Amino acid sequence: MNENMRTKRWGQEAVETKGWWLAHKWLVLRRVSQLGILAAFLVGPWFGLWIVKGNLNYSLTLNTLPLADPFILLQSLVTGHVPEKLALIGVAIVAVFYLLVGGRVYCSWVCPVNPVTDAAGWLRDRLGIKGGAHVSRNARYWILALTLLLAGITGTLAWELVNPVSMLHRGLIFGLGSAWMVVLAVFAFDLFVMNRGWCGYLCPVGACYALIGKASPLRVTAVKREACNDCMDCFAICPEPLVIKAPLKDATKGVGPVILASECTNCGRCIDVCSKDVFSFGSRFNNAASMAGVARAASKRSTQVGSAS
Amino acid sequence: MDSAKKSVLAARRQFLLDAARMAGGVGVLGLGVGLHAKQAKALPPAAIRPPGAGPEQDFLGACIRCGMCVRDCPYNILFLARPEQPIATGSPYFVARTGPCEMCEDIPCVKACPTGALDHKLTDIAKSKMGLAVLVDKETCLNFLGLRCDVCYRVCPLIDKAITLDLRHNERTGKHTIFEPVVHSDQCTGCGKCEKACVLEVAAIKVYPVKLAKGELGSHYRIGWEEKQKAGGSLVAPEVEHQYNLPEGMRYEHGKGLSSGPPGTMATPEAGVDSLRSVVPNPGKNAAPAGNIPQNIPGGGLSSRMSDDAPR
Ligand code: SF4
Ligand code: SF4
Ligand code: SF4
Ligand code: SF4
Ligand code: SF4
């Protein structure tokens, strides 16, 4: 049965029904965004065309717009240093942006590690590598706490010594050195040790952005969940499959269709890959469970209450 | 009922186990990163921080490794450390021997720094303390070999302040002068131009991070003459006027030596000084009685210490 299913690739049905472009739209837009941002940083050092200076930790666009990474500034604050005005303005702009569009939009639309871990995930599926280590998806929040603790204890930005995210981005712009080894390690870890391991379980940068975007209005929503034919393509393609389950499947329990979990990266791959167009971008406030579902849920609850008493 | 209780217990045990595993894993990770961070705190001797950087410990907490300073340095001397280097990854540095700081008057690197890791209060580049130059090898420095190289001295942006040429007798030839380059830590900015300019294969003068280059007195030490100046007078009161036991009609004045003064101007020598005097061999008529001269007197103390015929 399972073997049978795997003869079809993820999203193949979507390609057949919607065409290649609609089945890859958000993926392509995402790659354009990731590459475009990287290119904006690179045309400076490569061609002397200074659109953006700096790197993802802090950058100055067109010599006017400061942008700063909240995670690194938080660490710096914990060491006891109060930054100058430009960094504070930069971090405020970034925080407000991700507060609105979803914190982990950083992960799927900006972060240079994402293509690496996406590639590892894709290859893992192609090679049929199964199993591996198991840890809680909350590990990342523990690691986030740990990095802040380390900053406090050592008085330095200790995590920056090993952080693959800033190491890769800084490396691409200022000279990679042996940073490629760290990136390769992340790739190998995702490929052999843990499916979607780095971004889905461990990375504290993603964890920090998830917390920032906890209440973001822009969310993916399973509006047409009644049309779901249980092909499971969205679960297979999603880097954070846990976030889909309740909004898609628990209409009967009165759960609304909006994917509220802040671990969702707003990557839109589930939208692409669903042949029934169940998913779309929407607002977190359009989250009423369908009337039928609510009614069913309400009656179920009342019977439960009745049986308990 | 019983099985439900059992499964609750099992779930609880599983939860505790998971929590312990998580704590263990994260703890080991933390230990690793923490130890690595501790190691990375020591700056290697050849890496000099840009102007305005505070003590290494503070700098590593304040600098967010963005590279804005690198970008705005017009001489492109700054680099961000790569992971394989023994410098905290991503932090900016320069190497004096290959690219010294040109001490820009408007200090663009400091202005570009968004965090203040490079202190924005630094507005006069001559007041920066990036490092400290040290003449590390007197055996190869051409000036010590008796030549007039002077290159380090000539290129110093703070010539005659940060670096001076101090003259001393060339003992080897017996008739020449050695022009010793001497760096003064209160003025040297650590820009590294001297190290860059040194004509040797390997520079005899090198710039080190201040912490590596500078000695430090024990906190209980007090420099006598400084304290005296601060207090506006001797602290070991009452200071006794120095007495010399000299032949009738002779006078000794500090800096001038012996002279014949009007008789009767000298006070009668005291017993204590008299007894001290007796153990010092009688100096020649024109030589200063070195045994009685405090060693820090310019002109007097030094020369008597250096010349071989002075009593020790
Ligand atoms: S989880 Fe971390 S590495 Fe992965 S995409 Fe997000 S920030 Fe990048
Ligand atoms: S739920 Fe959809 S948008 Fe969110 S992470 Fe998964 S695939 Fe991406
Ligand atoms: S003072 Fe000038 S030369 Fe020196 S590091 Fe700063 S920008 Fe570069
Ligand atoms: S500009 Fe400031 S924060 Fe950025 S790398 Fe240079 S010293 Fe560090
Ligand atoms: S490092 Fe050398 S050149 Fe620069 S101020 Fe000091 S003595 Fe002068």
C-alpha cells in the first residue's frame, strides 16, 4: 500500500490537475526571494554596486534603511551591551515586519540555510532514507534559551561561533573560509540523521522568529478542507507537518481552518502541492470553524458533558 | 481504570525521560559551545581590532559581526574572521604587517558601526588604542646595530610622541651613538604603520593587542614621585634637606656638581650622613658623588648607572 503510494511523487497530482506553474508557484517565488536577497548583498562586493551593506545580522540598504536581526541583538543585550540607535531602529523594523507576516517567513523566504535543508529533505526522499534520531520539536526553544544563557555567562556572543545561519550568509558575502564545512554538516545531518532535523527541531534562529510571529495576521489556512481527499501530499512536503493536522482534520472538534501554529513557515508549499486547492494564504482572524463542524462539535461536547455527570 | 492509570504513569515516565534527554543533550551542546567561546576569547597577537573597540571581552559581547566597519574602511584593511581562524568567528580585525590602519581623521569604521562596539565617543583618531607597538627584537633592529634606519620612527603618524629616538652610547664601537626607537604607550594608537614599514624580513617592531603588550603594576604600588607631585610635597614628612660632607668652601648643587661657594653657606654635616659617607669611596674631584645621588635624577642618575667606572 505504502509502496504503491510512493510510486507517485509529491505534488504529481497537483501538477496534473493544476499545471506545473500553479503546483510550484510559491516554491519559485520563494527561491526568487532568497536568491534576490542574496544577490542584493553580493552585487556590492562583486561589482561595487552597493545596494545593501553588511549581512543578515545587520544591514544598511541604500545607505538609509537599517535592518537588524532580533536574535543576535537579544544575545548582545544579554551580555550587557546596549547598542547604538541604528541597530535599535533596525531591529524594531524587522520585528514589526515579521510580527505582521509571520516570523518564520524569515526561514522560508530569506534564510540561506533553507535551500540547503530543503535540498537535503528532497534528496532524503529520493534516496528513500528512513528513520533516524528522535527529539522533541521543542528542542529549538531549549536551544534558544541556552544560547541566551551562554551569552549571559560568557559575556560574549557564544552562539555566533557556531551559528550556521550567520556563518553561511556572512561567508557568502565576506569570504566563506571553512564555513562550508558547517553547512555541509547541517546538510548531512538532515540527510542521514534526522528528516528536516536542523530547521524543524534545532535551529534557535528559526525558534526566535517563530516566537516573534506568534500572533501574525498573515497565515496559511485550509479554507476548503472539506475538499481534502487524504492524499497526504501536504504532510509529506511540509517542513513542519505537525502544524497542519488540527486545522485540516479537526473540523469536527471545532478547530478553525487557519494554521495558527507559529512554527508554520508560511512557505506556501502546501498550497502548491494540493491538487484540491485546499490551502491558501489568509488572515488569522478568518478562523471560524464551518457551521456544520461547530454544530457537530457542540453536540459532541454536550453529550460528553452529559455522560460525565 | 487500572490500565488507564498505568498508561498515565507510563506517559509521565516518558515525559520525564524525554525532558531529561533534552536537558542532557542541550546541556552537552551548551558545554561544547561554552568551552569553545572561552577559548575564542583570547585574541591572537597578530590580530588587531579596529579603532574604538573596547576590551576584548566587552567587544565580543557588543559586536554583532555585521561587517559594516569592514565595508566603510576606505583602505580595505579590515576583515571578518573566518571559522578556521583563532579569532572569534565573524569579528573584525586587521593585520598590521600586511595592512595597517591609516588613522582616517573622520574614522568611518567607527561611524559605520551600528552597535557602538566601536565606541562612537571616539572622535579623535589619535586617542584610539587599537594595540601597542613594541620593539620586540633589539638584536635585529637596524638602529640597535648602529645604523640610522629610523623607518618606524619616520612613518609614525604621531612621530616624536608615540615613538621617539632615544640616544645612547654605542658600547661596541666606543665612539658612536645608538638611536633607540622607543614607543610610548600613552600616545601610541597601535595603528601598525611602524610594523608595516619595518624593513627587516620579519619586523623587529610589532603591534600587539594592548593586553598582550602592556605590563601592569600591582595595584598596591605607588610611584613615589607621582604621589609627591599629587600631594604637592613629600609624603614622608618631614623631608630633610640633603647634606653633603664636603671640603671647606666647596658646594654641591644638583645637576651642576661641585663648585666652590662662599664659605659658611653649607650647613654642618650631621652625624648620620657622616657615617654613611664613610663607606662610599672618594670620587674624583669633578665626578658626582654617585653613591649619594637618587637614581631617578635626569642626567645624573642614568649616566652614573651606565658608565663602568661609576661605583655600584
Ligand atoms: S530554521 Fe534556522 S536555518 Fe532553518 S530556515 Fe529558519 S533560520 Fe534558517
Ligand atoms: S503548513 Fe504549509 S505553509 Fe506552513 S510550513 Fe507547512 S507547507 Fe509551509
Ligand atoms: S581608521 Fe580608517 S584605515 Fe583605520 S580601520 Fe578605520 S576606516 Fe580603516
Ligand atoms: S560594524 Fe561594529 S558591530 Fe559590525 S562588525 Fe564592525 S565592530 Fe562589529
Ligand atoms: S603603532 Fe607604531 S606607527 Fe602607529 S602610533 Fe604606535 S608607534 Fe606610531
